[in-house]
Amino acid sequence: MSSAPLTVTELAQILKGTLQKVGVLELTGEITGYKVYAASGHHYFSVKDAESILPCVQYGYTAKFLKFTPKEGDKVILKAKADVYHKTGKLSLIVESMKLAGEGDLYRKYKELEAKLQSEGLFDDNLKRPLPPYPKVVAFVTSEQGAVWHDFTEILKTRLWKGTAWLVPVRVQGDTCPGSVIHGLKRAEEIPGIDLIVVGRGGGSMEDLWGFNDERLVRAVRACKIPVISAVGHQTDFTLCDFAADRRAETPTAAAELIASGQNQLRQQLATLRLKLEQHSPAAKLLSYHQDLELCRERLSSAVAEAISDRKHTLSELRSELHRLSPQSTLRVARERLTQLEKRLNSTGFNSVLARGYSIVRDEAGHVVSSHKKVTKGQRLRLKFKDGDAEATGN
């Protein structure tokens, strides 16, 4: 029984899976049709040899690590994975890294010369001279083209470096680079009052920077009578001049930072000393004493005001107590008490009772009759009311 035929998609997936199993491939070829799409940052091109051509793509997140600018006709070495896009059936190489084809030979030569010069002691630390802490005359042996010299001097300006920077123009790429830089070093040494020499250029591929791995130039850097800073390429770029120089700077602008650092530190120290001097000057001392006296005056004024307030309060209490114990106050209190007693006495006296409608009954002898049982028929009685007296006869 025969199996069902494959769909086109199924075959494309089989091809894709088979290619993925192959993994990363390394191949060499010549670039053609190179394009970069600014929106995505992806690089599209093809590599070819005498008989075949294959399409390639290098995505932006890996292309940013390229150390050279690819162009039409460059012979390169790629590390890539083969892939099939199933919707079009198109085979592409997904490039992970790329370098110029000659870099492998260059790196081998680089390591061989490094080992040779290292064995001679040319890179020994005890040969390296300390840089002048406050260089006033500096020469930069570099190209007058491009932004390197401009960026270098701008850093010196923004860091407020005080001194003179000389540009010694040389060729920094190609076969003539080593001889030109060697000649530039000699001219820099002849500048009156020269304190420090910087030799360098901007970044590039290993092939672009190769002149700074030239044995004659490396030896010339080491033999220079003036301390040398090597500032070749970017942070990750190393040349043999870096090892021969008295100091390596990661970039030309980093060299400018290094040159200005001594004056900046001195400026900071002077500012600190100026502040301390101002703090200990006669004027500052006088101001400090004046402030202390003012503080003492405020504290004394506050203490006096508080003491006076306490005394006033005490006097007020004594005045109140004295007033309470004075003869006039005692007499007034006694009068008030007599008045109250009088009121109470009046309220309980017979006149008050009479005023409420009662009367006092007396017999002819003037004795108070307190019960009707003591009254006889025809007995003459005298009645006392609030407003006067009256006579009555008993029943």
C-alpha cells in the first residue's frame, strides 16, 4: 500500500529541518548586491564564486558588530546557517558573523610578531615611562581627515584643559601608513617644549588598522624620546603599538580625557584648598565670631525676657495675695459676711413671717397667745400685723 503524497508545505518543512540539522557553516565568497535597509537595520546581499551564488541576510542585531563596512566585491568569510522560507521555497544563508577573507592570515602574522617582540622584552612594564601629570604641549600624530582630531580637541576644550595641542598629519591606513607615522613621531619630538605624544586613529577592521602592527612602527614607538599614548581604534581593538606605548587609551577621545585629567584633579584640589583658606581667613574668622556673638546675644536676650516674664508672674501672684490679706480686703469680706447674715436674720425674723400673711396674738398683759385653748370667751386680744395692730375679742 503506497503512502499519501507529500504536500508542498510538508516538503518545505522537511528541507528546512534537514538544513537546520547541518548547523553553522563557514564559507568564503565574494559579496555582490549589498544593501542595507535603514528601517530594520538588516543587511541583504549574496555571496558568489566562479560557478555559484547564494542569497544572504544578516539581521541588524548581529550586523552592528561588524568591524568593517562591506562593499561590492569584498572577499569575506561567513559563519551562517542555511534556511528555507517555506512560502517562497527560497534558500537563504542567515549570517551570524562576517570578516574579510584576509583577516585570518593577518591575525596569524599579528600573533607571530607579538610573540617575537614580547620575547625581546619590548613590551615589558619596566620600560614604560610615567606620563607627565600636567602636560602643557601635546602632539597628536594622526590623520587630518575625519572627525578624530576634532573630537580629540573638543574633549580638551570641554574639560577646560590649558595647553597647546599640535596636529602632526600622517597617513593612518594602507601600505604607506607605518613610514608616515614613523616620520610623524620624529617631527613631534622636535616640537619645542613637547611633553606628550599621542599616536592613533579611529576604528576599523583589522586590515584598516594593520599599519599599527608594523614592526618598524612598533619599535619606533618604543624608542620615542617623549612618552607616548597609543589610541588606535575602538575599545575592543588592540594593536602592537598599544603594547609598545607607555600608555594605551581605548579611543582617541579617551586619550584626551587622560591628558586633561591631571589639570582637572589639580583644579579640584585648588578649589578645595581655596575653600579651606576662605574658611580660615581673618574675614571668615571675624564673620564666625560675629555669628557666635549674635547667637549669644539672641540667647541672652531670650534668657532675660524669660526671667523678666517669670518675675512679673511672681509679682502678680504676690500682689494678688497681698491684696487678699490687706485690712481693706479683710474689712470688705467681713462686711459682706455681715450683710449675708443680716439677710439670713431678716429672712428668719418675725417681720418676715408677718410679711407672709401671719400675725402675732397677745392678751391684755402682752403675752403671746400660742393656742386657741388659751383664749376665753369675751377675752380682749391684740393682733399685730405687718402693717399695724388691731383689737379682737375671743369667742
